[in-house]
Amino acid sequence: MRTIVITGASDGIGAEMARQLAALEGTANGGPGVNLVLAARNAAQLEAVAAECATLGAQTMIVPTDVSIQIQCRRLVISAVERFGGLDVLVNNAGRSAHALFEEVEDLSWYEELMRVNLWGAVWCTQAALPHLKDSKGSIVAVSSLAGLVGVPGRTAYSATKFALTGFFEALRAELKGAGVSVTTAYPGVVATRIRYRGFNAQGEAMGTSALKEEGAMSVEECARLIIEGMNARRREVVMTAKGKIGRFMKLLAPGLVEKMALAALKQDVRPPQ
């Protein structure tokens, strides 16, 4: 029976991963059973997700956690290990979005806050979990973004955090090659969640709307399924869309074209002047 920690598990991709893992491995459907440790800031939403997973035969535990605070990341891992005796998978999914033209940002303090959530939270959780994952020869998942492969205009802060996340886990993967711990980095594109609506704007406030074109957004169910498949197969990367796969190679051959593609993904009224 695996013990899996998921950050950002109160809604969106993290919550859906929890539900799908419970359906796949929970005892209600004849699975081997699974221990799900769900972490996020909103305890009430975590309780609701945990209840759904419990009906599918998963053992659940919620740990209200703000991943931008190092001691809470350590407490999350300690709590999971104390309750279930070990750790098999850490899913670093917690994150926040942002959209702002750099020249319009006066106070950069929210850039630092975004880095603490999107990068440092994953680093701190991984540091705390690593000894236990080496014992179990387990798996680490990092949920990055296509904005962590290609710089997107209006997303300097977000792209910076996701490029950093990508680089950290790429290097860590090489370091852990002989330890039996797999590292899977997932690169979702536009997924039908509310993350962009809650992201920072130029003033460091919640946007309340999305700056990206939402038509054709991938369902959260499909995104979660692809991440779980990649995690279970211990793949290095999960690039989810044809556009993403093409874009990463075209960036080397025709970077100007990739910039145009990135601009085209933005709504007209939030594009920088050309």
C-alpha cells in the first residue's frame, strides 16, 4: 500500500489526482489500498476531498499547510511518516499563477512570494521527504507548466518560478539516478481550473479573471490522469499537448515563431504593445 503526499490538494489538479488515485488504488474497487496525505491552506476544502477519497476505500489524512513556510513543509512530511510509517510518493503540485507586464509592476515583493510558493515550497517538501523516498525507492512529481519551458509574455514572474522548478528537478533527477528515486516533471498547458483567476496581477492582487484564452482548455480530469500515468511509469517528463511538444523543439530552431505562438495564447486586451 503506497503512501502519497499531494500538495495543493484542496482543488484543481491536486484534488483530482487524489480522487483518481483513490479510485485506482482504493479498496472499494478492489485495489490494494492507498494512504493519501492531502495538503493545502484550506482545511474545509481538504476535508471535502478527503471524504470523497475515503468513500473509494482510501485511507486519508489532511495536513493544512502553507508551502511558502518552510517549517510547515517539514511538518507535513513528519506528520505523514508518523501516521503511515513511511512515504512512497511526493507530488509537488501547490502553486499560484500571475500575469503582469514587468514594466507595470512597481512593488516586486509579490514576485518573491510567488517564488516561495512555486519553487521553495517544492524544494522544502522534497528536502524533508527525500530520506524516506530513498528508503522506499519512491517517486517525486513536480507540476511545472509549459511556461517553464517557453517564456510567456506577461508572465515573467510565473515563468521564472516554473523555469527554476524545471531546472531544480532536472538536476535532482541526475543526482538521484543511483538511489532508485524517480523524478517526473509535468508540463500542463491551459487546464480548466481556477488557478489563473486567483493569480497575482501587476499590483499583487488577485486577478479575478484569466489573461489566457480558455477555449480548448484541457479538462482537469485528463491532466490528472496524464500526470498519474507518468508518475506510475516513472517517466522523466510529461508534456501534455502537441503544441507543447512542438514548441519546445521549435524554440531551438525558430525562437521568433515560438514567441508569436506564446503571444497568440493571450487575450487581445492583455498583450504588450508591438
